[in-house]
Amino acid sequence: MGLLEPSHIILIVLALLLFFGGKKIPELMKGLGKGMKEFKDAQNGESGSTPTNNTTTNTTTGTDEKPRV
């Protein structure tokens, strides 16, 4: 008899559904995933202050040149 048998996992999932409700669980999992990612990034020494919006301004010259990337 193992610690987490399939019947135990089903009971845990049902208890979570009753406690939090079906709409709240995806939000909780999203937050958990974000926290795990930040933890892994901190372990790897990456800074958490990387910009998430990488927009650049392109000036038009009047010709049909493509902007350099």
C-alpha cells in the first residue's frame, strides 16, 4: 500500500474542488507556476528585472526599406 494511490489522489482533487471551486483552481495553478519560474530564475542567478516590453521605435525614411533587426 503506497502513500499516494490513485484513490487518494482522486479524494485530494475532489477536496480541492470543494474547497476552492472550479474557477479559482486555474488561477492558483498560474500563480504557482509563476512562483516556481521566479524561484528557478533566482537559483540560476538571472535578474528578475528584465523588461517584458521590448518595443523599438522605427523611423520612416520615405522609401520601402525594411527596418534592420
